[in-house]
Amino acid sequence: MTQPLFAIDYRTLSYISGPLVFIENVQGIGYNEIVELRGANSQIRLGQVLEVNRGRAVVQVFEGTHGLDLLQTKARFTGEVARLDVSLEMLSRTFSGSGLPIDGGPPIVPEMRLDINGQPINPWARDHPSEFIQTGISAIDGLNTLVRGQKLPIFSGFGLPGGELAAQIATQAEVRGSGEEFAVVFAAIGIPYHEAAIFRRSFEASGTLERTVLFMNLANDPTIERIIAPRVALTTAEYLAFEHGRHVLVIITDMTNYAEALREVSAAREEVPGRRGYPGYLYTDLASLYERAGRIKDRPGSITQLLILTMPDDDITHPIPDLTGYITEGQIVLSRELHRKGVYPPIDPLPCLSRLMNAGIGPNRTRADHRQVADQLYAFYAQGRNLRRLVAIVGEAGLSEEDRRYLKFAERFEQEFIHQGRTNRTLEESFERAWALLGTIPRRELKRIKTEFIDQHYPASEKIE
């Protein structure tokens, strides 16, 4: 790290609050500047300037402030923003949340040193995502299609397999017909060790690890490090995508832990809280991360984001999932009810959404009947779900034969289409199951599908063997 020509050691610390240090009488200091803090034991900790006001600097310390004291700690401002050494050598390596190697391997020989805050992409230079990604998950490929360059969060809950689903997608995802494999950048933010181990074992078993970069900020690591971990991961993804033309899949888990760390820093700064104590700039801060996905015109690489977000109390209106839904291009929602039934993946199609689905499906991309089949499956499943509430009141005996048919459709849809275990289904296999299920409903009821597609795909028998 380059030092200023005349480096000054400040011994004017006035206050320590949580992960923050307040330094008085500073001069020539800039926002986001990196600070070296040397305590009584001469160990150097890095921090970053959050605010400068009338000669006072507020610094967040990445490794926490435990052991620092006001009298003996020295602060030196480096004149640089936080940067990450990047190289293709990072593939198959494991790093801390701040980008330091933790796998016992040698330090990275950098090809470039990049600002972890990234560079804004000119909206005019953005290319519209339109290439279908086959994830091998029927509930996603058939109903909520993912396209290359999209940002799609997985809204999970405590105890639900959001991480397992993301790891499965990472190992199975492919762009049909291209033969190109995704490079994977995985960032763990405050998750337990066993959950991080699940991801690593999944990558190793599938042979994906050699094209994966892992950043680990575990539950027992410094809380403040969680704020920079996703930025370090996205900087690596931008390097692989836009400098080396790789198609990169970024998995970040858990964004709720990131937002909690942001709230902790906000409280230490004594800022006026917003909804449920989160800072008023939570939306802007999340957008600064999510908007680093996408494609750039005339460049071959792309960044696709899968963001795992644990909803507190399974509340989708909580500020974190609520704001995330406004920024991203849809969401995949996991259901605790389906999880209790043993359905995997427990994806509830009804609140799910992919806003870029129409751009990635249809003739010459997936299938000509894709949109209409998805609409029809949604309609029948929603009708069956509504009838379940009626059954709780009048009993199944009080339903007409037609209603019982939709009720049975909903049950079979969950068990035969959504439920698939850890298998990797092709798009053709997903549609075979979809049409087999539609074959249990009389042709005349398929009002969302054109007659030509019904004639071509409707099963000869209404009975599924």
C-alpha cells in the first residue's frame, strides 16, 4: 500500500464506540480512505474513514476495536481507498472476508489492484440480459427463468435449505448450447462453519471448486468485516467477467447478516434509525451491491447474482427482503409448509417472480409453449391452493368433482414437479412432467394455452402412469 509522502501518526483518539474509532484534529483526510491503527502490542489493524467533519474522522475498524485504548493507539492515514489484489490464481482459493488467503496457500501475485467499491456501469453501456440459464431446477427453469446477467434473490427462512439450493444451482447452471461453464464467486457473510462446509463439499464433489473463488466471513469472525466481504467478492467477479471474459455466478449468503452489520455501525454512529432500526440509507447501500450484476455491450463476460436472504420470522415485508425486492429482478421464495412435507426444493411458485423471464424464453431460446405452459400451471396450482382453505371449512366431501380434480392437481404438482430432490433435470424433462400434469385436467380447461400446443403436447390419456 502506497504511503503519503509525509505520513502523520495521530494519537488523538477521543472515543471508541463498537467497531468505530473517533480521531480528532485530522487534516487532508478523504472519505473511504484506509487507516492503519497500531495498538499497544504494535499489531496493525486496518480501518476505513466513514465520515470527516470539522477535523474529526470517524473510522470503522475491520477487525474490531477490542484491545485498543485511547492513549496508546496510533492512527496513520494511507491516502488510498480499500483495494483488492486480483489474479486468475484466485480460482480454487479460499480467502477471508477482507480478501486475505486463509487456505494455507501462498499470497496472490496480483495482476491488478482494484477499488473494492467498483466502478459504476454507464446505463447506456449495459446490455439487456436475455440468455436462458438452465439451473436444473424445474420450479425455476419452468416458472421463474433465470437469465445471464440477472440478480435474483432467494428468500429463505431459518432452517430452510436456501444455501443448499444455491450450491446446487452453482454446480448445475449452464447456458444451453454454449458449452461455457460459469466461474463461481462465493461469499459467506456471518454464516456458521457447518453451513460454509456444505458449500465447499458441494463444490468439491461436483468438480466446481477449481473454477470457484471462496470468501469466508464466518459467524465468529469480526462483524465489521461483513460490510466489505460482498464488495471484495463482487470486485473479484468484475475482474473475471470484464477483464477475462468469464461468465460469473456470484452467490452471497446471508444478506440479512450484512444488513445487521450495517445497522450495528449505524447505531455506533448514533444515526437516526429508519424502519426497525436499520439506517435510512439501507436501500441505497443494498443497491450499490446488487447493481454490480449485469452485462456490458461488446464485452463477452457477465455477472449473475444469486443472493440468499433469511427473512426474520419468515416475514417477506421485513425491510431487508422488502427493499431487496424493489432493487432486484424478482425473487425465489422458499416455503416452510412445503419443507415440512419433505418437498425439495421447497419453492413456493405463487410469490416467486422473474422479471426478465420473458426475455430469456420462447422460440429459439427455450420452447415456443414455455410462457403459456407456465401461466397455466400457475393458474391451476393457485386454484388448488385456494380450494385447500375451503376444504378446511366444508370438508373435501363438499367439493364438486371438478374442484377435487384441481385439489389433486395441486398436490401432485408439489410432489411431481416442484419436488425433485438433488437431481438435475433438463428443461425437456421439466416440460414432460408439466404436460403430464396438465393431462389430468380436461383439454377444454386449458384456456391459457394455444390449441396448436395442446394438440402437439397434450397426453393421449388423461391418466398419469
